[in-house]
Amino acid sequence: MWFLIPVAGIVGVATYAIIQFFSDKNKEQEEAERKKREEAERKKMEEEAERKKMEEAKRKKMEEEAERKKKEEEEEREKKERFESHKKRMEQLKGQPRLPKFAEPKRYDIWLKPDLSTCKFAGSVAIELNIAADACFIVLNAAELSIDTASISFTHHVAATDASNSNQVLKPLYVDVVEEDEILVLDFFDTLPIGIGLLTISFKGTLNDKMKGFYTSTYEHNGEKKNMAVTQFEPANARRCFPCWDEPACKAMFKLTLDVPSQLVALSNMPIIEEKVDGDLKTVSYQESPIMSTYLVAIVVGLFDYVENFTSDGVKVRLYCQVGKVNEGKFALDVSVRTLEFYIEYFAVPYFLPKLDMVAIPDFAFGAMENYGLVTCCETALLFDNQHPAAANEQRLAIVVAHQLAHQWFGNLVTMEWWTHLWLKEGFTIWVSYLAVNQLFPEWEMWTQFLNDCTEGLRLDGLAESHPIEVEINHAREIEEFLFDTISNKKGASVIRMLQSYLGAECFQRSLASYIKKFACSNAKTEDLWAALEEGSSEPVNKLMNSWTKQKGFPVVSVKVKDQKLVFEQSQFLASGYLGEGQWVVPITLCCGSYDVHKNFLLQTKSDTFDMKELLSDESNLASAWVKLNFNQTGFYRVNYDEDLAAKLRYAIENKYLSTADRFGILDDSFALCMARQQSLNSLLTLMSAYSGELKYTVLSNLINISYKVERIAADANPELLEFVKQFFISLFLRSAMKLGWEPKKGESHLDAMLRGEVWTVLAVFGYDPALKEGSRRFHAFLDDRNTPLLYPDIRKAAYVAVMRRANTSNKFGFESLLRVYRETDLSQEKTRILSSLTSSPDPGIILEALNFLLSSEVRTQDAVLGLAVSREGRETAWTWLKDNWEHISKTWGSGYLITRFVNSIVSPFASFEKANEIEEFFANCTETKITRILKQSIEQVHINANWVQSVQNE
């Protein structure tokens, strides 16, 4: 059995092992099951967690999407509201006369790069602004510029004490250019921070050919045509060069930098502080200017020579001109230095800038412009041929220079607050320019010549379509239509002279100096000047002058003798002959029998009387004494004498008892009254005969101008009367012409030199055969030798007119010869003389050729108007030509005041109601607003002429 025990043991062990094996196996399975269950549970939990996470993410996403949609809806609503608000604001801003005042420019940093070959320019401006009130938009001026909207930003300058904040940069949400109002509107999302900030804008523009804004002028150098770049910003054209606050009250300081061709001269208001040349280009930087208005900023880039001098207190004065013409600039330079010194003393205020440049520009519409420190002028107004001097050109040059330099104080230093007060600088500077030139050249008798300007003011202001000196300007586009005309300029100057005469020269000067000191570097209104003069004189200046500046027109003071008393009555003078309703405070001056016996008083009512016994106690003297009102013509009014007083004055004229100014005034008043049908033509001619042998320039010149107008009226009234009138005028002027002769006399006066040409011209116009022959003879000598003494400049106009009066389509030699002289000369003043003579031919065919020549490329744009004063015989030809070419004329000259010259010169000489209707019909659909007023004035003049013709026919 022993062998059985081991086997059993082995079996037991095996069984145990098997059991143990299966037991372990079950445990493993259970563990695996457990782990599997745990894994499943874990996965389930993870899945649940993931599900919850996904649900949470989905919930959050839904919430975020809802929030986003809500935000987008809010932003869309806000954007829509902002857009609607912007549209509403834009509608409110359109048509506004002035820019909003909450943003005030303090300083401009301007960079410009003109390309003279492509006539384009690029630029940028950084404008330091003071934001004075809460607003989310900025409005400034811009016109004809391509604005880089992406470049625009406004950076608020945080105060230095606030170190925790950095400068805040804002970008506009909307950028709009309103072309019709010439404004740039920048609308920001956020309200602009109050205080100082910097507005930066980049832009591009075109150097235009319209002689305004930033434009090109052409010149020749070594036979090659070249461009120069020039600015003309007055009245509101700086906006065509750079975005700005283009209003006179928005004064600021200006710092300019120019990138220009390295071989050219680049000028601006201030001296150059740095010039860096880089190959063909150079960068020119200028000193910062004193505070000034945008219309006075100036830039000139071109090829120039210059001459220079210094004032006694060290101001550098230079005159720039085309290469080779410096000798022609020496006279203007001398006048500039002397005039500057005179003004420094007269105004008792120094010239504010370290230099004064004057530049002669070939293409220049305004004649001259007073830019601070950089005066720009048309060549004809600044250059003077010393080798062949003409007295009239010499005088015009002196007046132009004196006028522009006066602006350095009256306009630049003290600036009108708004264009309503334009007359304040223009009228005043005309007056003071005569003061200065009279000081420099007393032999020219400038105050007597001033009466020509006064007469122009009276002529225009006698129209129902005149306007007050002060015109309320509602928009910048109205400026050229209403202002820069004879009323704001010459009537303005005349009432200033009247006031100075009333207050006294010393009182006026002292008060004026006080006014300039008070408003230096600032802006002023008309009332500010009156207040200064009132304070200095203790006179009721404001009351006196308001009647002259705030209403249109002027009075005619009628005077008669009754019971040894002078009876005065004032009424508004109208050239139409109808009664006006105005009333003025009139400074009456009168003398009786002698300039030592005089009386001054204010006529403040419609009528008044004055006892002559206060002046002359002797009854025999009372009966024979002449009475002259407005002696020396210092008042801006006309006088109508009764027959007895008029006869005594005529006797005084014949016997040379009266001053030059009074002889002028009596004649001019009589002519105006005759035109207004208050006197007969016969009485006017009788008075004119008293001037036979007259040799005073101003009187005889006016006599000549009146004769031209009377001759035209006589021709329209009665062709048979025409020949009588011509012979009357020839005999009237012949005595003076014979005394003057054709040749200059040794030591003769400046005025005689000017008078000679005018006398022989009028005799040629009226067909005096010896004048025609002699003028033609001298012209032919001139064709053979341009330096012949037979045709010196003072008489060239007379010779040219003589030649043209004989020119016709069958014999065009004189006309073609004159054109040849025009083409060969490089003297601007010679070209001017020729252009003003070409249309004096009586032949309509020649007139038409001459007018067409004015529109050719051979005539500079601003010079075309010089040839519009056509002969009486050419009126109808000129009118047809104007109609045929109106589209071209309107396009070429329609953007400036020159177009008004086309209308007035050609329309106003007519004298029939039928023609007035024809003119109205032609212009009925004209959209040029700038001609509206001048067209009305011209048509009114046609009606006045027509009524005058009827009156003459009825005599």
C-alpha cells in the first residue's frame, strides 16, 4: 500500500494545485471584471463629464453667440445711429457761412512737394488745435484736394503733469468732403478731448491754370518754356493748397518745408533757416511765421534774379524777377524801401518781419497781393523799363507798391474779422497809398489824381444795383461777387479821405496809430476803427460814418440862393434820374468868393440854410461872389447848383480862380447830372467850353474821358449831331495839344508827360487828321528803329491808336505791324499798350480779328481783358463775338473776377432798350453766379444810356 500513499499525495497536491489554479484564475477574472467595471464606470463618468463639459461649452457658446449677436446688434444700432447722426450733422453743416468755432488752429506745420513738369503736388499738414468744447467732429476747409483718409489722425496731447497717461490717438470714423461748401468733415467715434491736440492729414493736388490757389505761371528761359509754382490765396483759396481753417479770424503761425528742384529759387513768407540738397531736389525749411491769416501764406518756386537793399533800420528788401530783368526792378525796389520807411514812421509801429520780398509774376489775375513778407505782383505792375520810361507806368508802379506795403500793417498785422469788413483794409490802403506816394513824389499831385478813384466810386454807387460798403457775406463763394469791386475799394478810400479831412490829419494819424497798436496780431471790425477815431477826436465818428458804410448810394446836395441865404437840400443821387430814399450825415465844406472865406458844418437833415452874411458882409460881394461846395472835393457827394450859382462858377473856371480839384469836381458833377437828365447836354457842353486850353493833368484827363462818353451818346441820339460834337471836342483839346506838342520838353513835369499821350490819343480817336498822320509817321519810324526818339513810350499809345484808326480789312498793314511789335517785345508794359490799342479800329472786320487774338495762346489770360474797350463802331461786333465765344470765356475766366470785365466792357456801352432786352435774354440761363451783380449793373447802365439818348433827342 506504500506505493499508494505517494500517489494519493500527488493527486491531492495536483488537485489542490488545480483548485488553486482555478481559484487564482477566478480571482484574476474577478479582478479583470472589477477593473472592467471600474473602467466602464470611469469611462461612463468621463463620458458624463465630457457630456456635461460639452453641454457647458455649448451653453457658453450659445451665451457668447447671444452676447455677440447682442453686441453686433448694439454696434449696428449704434453705427446706424452714428451714421444717422453724421448725416444729420452733414445736413446742418452744409451751406453754413462760417466754420464751427470749438476747434481753433494755433500752428501749422506744412510740407509741400510741387512737381512742375506734371503740374501736381503732394503735401501733408500737421495742425496744432485747441479743442475748446465737447464735440466728436472737426470741420475745416479743403477744395480740389485728394485727401488720404488713412493718414488722418488726431492726437490729444496729455498734460505733462499727467505722467500716467500716454498721448491718445484717434482716427475718424467718417471722412466727408462737401465740394459745394469746400469743407472737410472728420467725424470721430469718441468725443474729442478738450485741450491741445495735433491733427495730421496727407493730401495731393493739382497746380492749376486758374491763377488761384496753388497754380502755375509760365515763362521763357533761353528760349524754352518753363513753369513756376505760385500761390494766390486771397480771398479763400489756401484751402486749394492744404486743408486749413481758411477764414481771416482763424489766425495761426505757419512753418513751411518745401521739396523743390535744386536749381530753382523757393520763396515763402519767412527767411530760409535750412536748405539741404539731395541730387536734383532740395529741401527748404523756413522760419516760423508770426500769427497771421491763411490767405496771407505764400509760396513761389521758379527761376529768378533779384536786386536788394535795406531800410534804415535793417529790414532786407528784395525784388525778384525773371532772369535778365533785374534792371527793370530797380525803381520798384527803391520805392519799396522808401515806402516801408514812411509807413514805419506814419503808423508808429515797426515792420514785424525780418525781410520783405516782392516777386514779379508773369501770370497773375489780381494785379498784386500783399502776402506777409512776400508780395506778389503781375509783371506789368512791378517792372519798369528805365531805358524807355513811361510816366504813367512809373506812377502806377509806385501806387501798387505803396498799396501792398500798407497792407503789411492794415490787413496783415491788423486783419478784418470777416469779409464783411474787407473794405476796412482795401479802402484804407488805397487812401494811404496816395498818402505815401504823395510824400515820395509831391510833384505828381497825387491827391488831385485821387479824384479819378473817387469818380469811379461815385459812378458805380450812382446805380440802383450798387451795394453798401459793408456787405453781409453769408458764404465764402459770395466774396468775389460782392467785394473786391469799386465800392469796397474806391468808395471805401473816398469816405476814409472825407473822414480824415473832417477830423484833421494829425488827429487821424494819432488815432490810427492807437488802433493799430491795440489790434496788432489780432482781428478788428469797422466799429473798432470808428471807436478809436471817436476816442481820439471826441467827434461822433460812428454816427457820421454808419450812414456812409451801411447803406448804398450817396447824396446830391442841391444849393440855391434865396434872400441872401444858401438853401441846401440833400437827396440820394441815382444816375437813372429817379429819386432815391437815402439820407446821410454830410460833412459840408463851402467857400465863397475866395478860399480864405469858408465854412464847415454837418448837414444831418434833408434840408438846411446858411446866411451868406456870416461870410461876406458886403452886399456887392454877395451879389457877385461864386460859391463852391465840397471845396477841394474831399467829400463823397455831388453838388447841383442853381443857374445863377452855376454861371458864376463857370466864370470862375474861365478866369482860373478855382483850384485844380474844384475845376475837376464841378465838371464831374455836371456830367453826372447831365447823364441823369437833371441838366441838358447843351449846358454840359457850355461848361466844358470853359476848360479850353486846360493843362492840368487830372482835369483835362477827366474832360477827355467825358468827351468819349458824350460822343457815343451823340452818335446814338443823332448821327448829324455826331460830327458837330467831334469838331467841338477837337477844338476844345487842340489848344492844349499844341501847347504840349509831340516832343517832351526839357524839365517838363511828370504830369505833362502823361497828359501829352492822352491828348493826342483823343484827337486821333475823333479823327483829327494831323494827329492821325503824325502818329502814323512816328510809328513807321519805330518799325524801322525800335529805339527811335520819335516814338518814346509816353506817346506810343497815341501813335498805336492813330495807326489802328486807319486800319481796315483792305489795308491791314498797321494792324499786322502792331501785332509784330507785340510778338517781338518782351516788355510786359509794351504788350499792355498794344492790347489796349488793337480794338480802336472803326472797321468791324479788324475788331473781330483783334478780339479773336485776345483769346489766343499768345495773350496771357489776365491780359485779355485789356483789349475789350472796343471802338464805338465795333460795339455790335464785340457783342456778337462775346455770345459766340461765351462758353469758352466762361470756362476760362469764370472762376475769377476777370470774367466781369468781359461782361461790363462789352455790355454797358450800349444805349437802347431793345439791346438791354436782348442781353437779358441771352444771359437768362447763365449759371455763372459771379456775373449776376455786374450783369445787372451793366444792363442798368444800358437803360441809363438809352434814357439819356432820348433826352438828347428831345433837346
